[in-house]
Amino acid sequence: MADTEPVASKLAEKIEALFRVVRRPDQQPYSNEDVAAACRQATGESFSATYLWQLRSGRRDNPTKRHLEALARFFDVPPAYFFDDEEGERIASQLELLGALRDANVRSVALRAVGLSPEALDTVSDLIDVIARREEATRRTDGTTTA
């Protein structure tokens, strides 16, 4: 196959999701060099920022088990995130939640919902669904998209 732009692999998507969600203490994203240096230190093996970029972009998709274990250790996820599709999906949904909770407004709504009865939580959930559908319809009619 002579494609010059490879299609992102599942592995690339998983690594990219980790970079999107797991942040430095100052909430800035980690760089390829930050992560590669930590992985080099953890494994004692070659692990360059370029190699990590290739994994993230799908240009390389066959890392060693030790490299994936080092990435898992750095991002504080179980190695199964990379090796077991079912476990990977479960962890990915938890990462999605963590990413959403980084938003102060989402966190505020979630914290205010603590202690509400199951019926009240159902009502809040229904309201969020109605508002989300209304906003989606508005975006479709005025041509805007979400980032």
C-alpha cells in the first residue's frame, strides 16, 4: 500500500487520548520529549520524542511491550489499556470523564449534584439532554460546530 498518510491506528488513538486527558500539574499538556524522557528512564531503552510522535500519528504501530508498559506507567493507566480492547474501552470512558471534569463548569455542576436523590438526578439528566439537543439543533441550523 503506497499511502503517504497512514490512517491512525487504534494504538495511535489510545496514545493520543492519553495526551489529551492526562496533564501536567499546571494543566498544560505533556510534550513528546517529556514523555519520551520518562519512558527512557523507566525502561533504560531507546525511546525518542520522534519515535513517540510516530506512535501518536500512526506512522509506527508495533512498539515493544516494554515501551507500552512505560507509557502506561507514565500516564498512570494499566498496561491492559493497550493490550485488551475491552479493558481499553472501559479505561477510555474513564479518561473521557476525567477530561470532562477538568472543565470547571462541568465540575461545578457535578459537585452540586452530589447528595441529590436518584429522582432529582434523573431530572437533572433529562434537563441536560433537552438542552444538549436544543444546542445541537441550533448548531445545525446556523452552521456552527463544536470543537
